[in-house]
Amino acid sequence: MNTHQHSLRDLVEKWLSPTPTTPVRVTRFSRTRDGNRRYVCIEVARPACSVAIVFFRHDDGSWRVFPPRREYPVMTYPEAA
């Protein structure tokens, strides 16, 4: 179990610090081509510039700012007796 799991809302508040005058908005959400994993792009428009962060959903249910590790096929062999 992931003891450091946070909701997407918690991460958006941590990374983008929205306020009533600078609200955030979801600009894109979909699934990745490889692995069919969910992602969400969230943007906040600041006076100086806009900031956007992409959050990725991991297998343990957590949202993170980096994509999950790709899984590659693995070939195993029986151990010698």
C-alpha cells in the first residue's frame, strides 16, 4: 500500500497553488498510447506566464508528475535441478 498517496486535487494545490484570481483548468486528459494509462494536463494562467503540469496515474492509484515505468515482456527459464 502506498502511504504517500495524495489525491490529484492535493497535488494540484501543492504544485500550482491556485487562488480565486488564478484558478486552474484542465486543458487535456486522455490515456497514453503505450500502456493505456491515464494522464491529466492542468494549467494555471499567471500574470507573468501560464504554467501547465501533466499528472500521470500509476498502478497503485496515485497521481505523480512523472509517467509510470514502462513494462517490457520478460522471458524466464526454469532453474536447473
